[in-house]
Amino acid sequence: MKFKTILFAAAAAASMVSCAKVAENTEITGKVEPDGISEVNVTVGQIDTLVPVVDGKFSLTVPADLTVLGTVLAANYGVNFIADGTPLNVVIVEVSAVTSKYPKISVHERFNAFNEYEKKAGEEFMAKRQEIYSDTSKTDAEKDGVFEDYYEEFMVSYQKHNADVLSENTDNFIALLALQNMRSETGDEELKSFIDKLTPAIGSHKYVESMKKALEARIATAEGRKFTDFTVNTVYAQTRSIPPQPLYKEVNFSDYVGNGKYVLVDFWSPWCGPCKREIPNIKAVYEKYKGDKFDVLSIAVWEREPVDVTISTAAALGVDWNQINNAGSVPTEIYGIEGIPHIMLIGPDGTILRRGLYGNALEEAVAEYVK
């Protein structure tokens, strides 16, 4: 089964109505109830300042800016805000560690609504998952099936909520939180349609620019298009010196694909748990179909340790097919890959036939083409 994850918005979040800027400045007032806090740190945009707390209170005026997420920090407590020009009131209340390791923080109403939804959705999702996998009357396969059905149902509602939030907040930072939640579960064309709704100010945010770059790369290398070549220096051996020194050779992607065979291409890294769990599936397909019509290529990307770790990890996992290591982010930027493992099937003429293959879908895709 494909491992399912959901990234709920990490920051205190959004409103269900548009946050058009109502004034040029935002007046922030606050109350700090825990003893011993003499100042708070306020950051928003280019502002990063310490504000004194006098008799448990503080105040500050900052320029209104819908495109950034501001933060108020006091000792170990903190809260986010969007400076939209309306007055903001922050109350920091100390809460017993028995109930929470974090303080209960009350702030502008627009943040609380979305934040509460995120909290509730996350709790309900995890509780349901626990309920499903605690059912001793079902086999593991049956549990997986029930969870798959629940996951799909949950995501319909969750994605619609975030799409509505984004559509109603195209001019402010809230849209970025919604995009963050939608990013991994939304098709590229639909994701592009949401990004196109953003105003220039929020659409030019570095997070959106990064997303657009990856999106454009995926569209340019989508199923049905020819592969895009790249060149990297892979390590093919180590010298016998102490310490051993890597021996490099320049290789092209085109050395392995588009040469008359179907090729299953696996982008992975030795630190990536899901990548390593996918290797047995790849190996089974390789053993069954390898020959004149089919081959496999593993490309190690985003390596965090010396390349000898990649080489030894691949060997331990039984990777005995073609490999490229030391690829860094070169191929992932070209193909718009934002998470690994990412597995694709390329045809004999270099046409990308499938992207995003996992688990049983690997053999299903290969079997469709390799007769």
C-alpha cells in the first residue's frame, strides 16, 4: 500500500473571508500572564524587534502586509498573525503541562477559525486511523482497504475546504497555508489553476515561485512527453588509498533511456525510508522482466552523506541493476520532483509513459507494456 501522509498547516492560520488590507498599519496590543517575561519578540517582514512588557502588557505598530506571516514570541510561547491593518490583540496564558506542552494563545479571530479546523481535522484523521488499524477482527490487507477508502473520503472534504480557503484569500498569506495542504494531493493542472488565481503580490512569494518552478518542470516532463536529458558525475569506484577516494565518470541520462528498451527509473536516496521499502518491489519487477526489452535505472538524489554510503546501501538492498549516484538536485529540478521515491517508466523511444509509480502499480505498468 502506498504510505499516506497529510501535512496539516503548521502555522496558526486563516479566515474564511477575504483579508483585504483595511489600513496602512496594524496596531498590536498584548497581555502576557506568565510571570518573569519582560519582553516579546515581534517579527514581520523585515521587522525583527524586541518590545518591552510593562505591567504585563505590550504594544507595537507595524506596517500592514498581507503577504507575510508575522510572529510574536515570549519566552517559550509564540503565535502567528497576518498584519492586514485591523487591530490585533494577543493574550499569552500559561497552561498546565498536564493538558498541553504549549500555551493557549488567543489572537485575531481570523486565525482561530482555520487553526481550529486544522486541529480538529488532524485529530479526527489520526483517531480514525488508529481505530481502523486496532481492529483485530480484520487482516492487515482488509485494514489497508478500509483505510484507503477512508483516506479518499477524507481527502475530498479536506481538499475542498482548502480550495475554498485559497479562493477566498488570494491576496494574502492564508493562500500559502492552503496551498501547502493541497500541494501533494492536487493534480498539476488543477494546482496551476489555483496558483493563477493569486494576486501578483502573493503570487510572487518565494514559496509560490518555488512551487511554480517545480510545477512547470513536471508539466514539461509529463506523461506522453519525451524525457529531458541531463549530465552528472557519478562515482563508479573507490581507490585503495587511505582514506579511499571516489573515482568519477561523466554520465548522461540518455546513456540509459531512449535506446530501445522500456526503463523503470527510480529516484531515491539512502536516507529515505520509503525509498528503501520500495526497492523489493523494484527488484521483483526487474527479476521478472529484465532482458532485451526491459531494464531498471536507480538514480540517487539529495544525498546527505558521502557517496560511499549510497554505494554500500544500494549493495545491501540488492540493487544489481544500472545506477547513477551523486546526482544531487540536477534531475529533480528538471523533472519537478518534490518527494522521493519517485518512479517513472520510460518507453523505448524515450517517451515518459508513467510517473509516480509505487507498490503494485510498478508491475502493473510494466506488464502493460512489456509483453
